[in-house]
Amino acid sequence: MKNKNQKLLLLAIVILLAIALPIGIYLARTQQLFRPQAAFGQVTVNLVPLEVSKNVGEPFLVEVHANSGVIPVSGISVTLSGNLGNIVVQDVTGATATGEAFTDLIYDKQIDPYTFTLLSKKPTAQLPTGSFKIATLSIISYESGTHTLSVNTERSQAVGFNGTSEDVALTTVAGTQTSYTINDSLCHWAQCANITVQEELRPDNKYNIRVSWQQPSNQALIYKVYRNTDAAVPENNPDTFLAGISTTNSFVDTKFGDGFAGETNVHYNVDSYLICPLVGISPTPTQIQTTLTPITTPTLTPTATPAG
């Protein structure tokens, strides 16, 4: 009876939070379920396929699986790791269909495009054990060469049933990873002018920054957004300053899911690209800026009471 009451309480918290906060926050960005505690077991997270080869801008699927041995899992939050600035997570499909391991997917790419959470509201006896699927990801990469997508175990979390409670922490272990090879490459088109920024307060009291710019031509362009804090982005836009990729003339910078604190000065440059080769087309001189002034956000000042 105690276990049943605990589960009903957990479900009540989940329902309340789902109403009060945007979906995607209450598990991945709070400690309502994944609170700090000593782990009693582990769950291994595997990415498949092991290898994939695609062209620049061509979507590919990655399945996320877990193995918890004999431990029933009631919730798991997975954060991706790798060359995140050069990929776009198009979609996350959770394993929530009838007969699958979970009942609820919590994901909001505007808050953190690289973290997704699955929750099971099933009776204890029906919680997933052994090997089970978590989600399927649709991903696009814009960087040629061979790269690796893996699991960030420092940010990934899981909870399971230890015989008494269904929300006891499990250690998350990285298993197999996906090696993806991207053929073709991008050719630089033009630097982008009229960059504007707008801070967006998040429910966790941090900020995302929406970056917009003038489209340099009517071509279907790919944009690389470069960011630096407290100083201008170097003029040649090194990839180490890459904040992300966009196929429209705007981009929401989540700082790879971490968000920005208040009182932060952030500078941006934006370059546009086309998939090579550029056959019979070239930017006109009026489309190229020889000097690009880095853009600084307004001072970010929190207006809500800090969480915690």
C-alpha cells in the first residue's frame, strides 16, 4: 500500500507540473523526480546503428536503447554528446506506443534540443526491465567527415524501483555510440547583415537568445551562428565558436541546453552557406560584407525569483 501511495503521489506531482510548466521542463530541468541521491544500480544507454553514412543535410535516424538488467525503470532523461553545434535534432519520437516501455515523452527543443525524458506511469509490475527502447531521433549533420554521437552521462539521469520506491537513482552508463560519416561539404556564400537579438526568459530562470538576421539572397541557404561571451567573435569565425546551425534566418541559442545567466554579454556573427559545388551561381558583391560588426545582446537581467 505504501508503494501504491508513493506512485499516486508521484503521478499527482507529474500532472501538476505538466499543467504549471511548459512540457519538457519538469523532469529535464527540475529535480522533482531526478533529485540527487545515492545510486543503487545502473542503466546502460546504447545508440544504434553503430555506423551510418549520409550526405550533408540528409536526415538519418538514431535509436536510443537501454539495458537495466533486472531493475525496473520508471523514468530516464538522456542528453546527447558530440559535435552538437553542427547537427540539428529534427525530431524525437519516444517509445510511448502501446506495448512499448514508456507512457510519456517530455521534450522541448526550444529549451534543450539535446535532452529528452521518458516517463512510465505503468504499474510497478509493468515497468521496463532488461533491454528496451527509449526513443528514435531524426538528425541532420552539416559537417563533412566522420563524427561520433554519444551520451552525456554527466547530464543523463534515470530512476527505478528498488523494491520499496520507484524513484531511486540509477547510474547512467554510456554504451554503444553512433559513428556517422557525412559526404559532400558546404561552400561559403556570404556573411549576414542586420543581426538582431532578443533574450527569452525560461521557466528555469535562465535565458535563451533568439538571433535573427537579414537573408543575403533568395537561395535556400544554410546558416552557421557563431557566439562569444564578453568579447567579439574572431573575424574568421572559428568553428570553436559555433553555437549552432539554422536553415532559416533565425536561431534560438540555448547554449547547448544550459541557457544563459543574467548579466551576460553575448556577441554573434552569422555566415551563410550552400552545399557544394556552386554551379552557375555566385553571390553578388552587394551580398558580401567585408566587415561584420559583432552583435551584443542587451544586458540579461532576471526578472523572476531564482529557482532553488
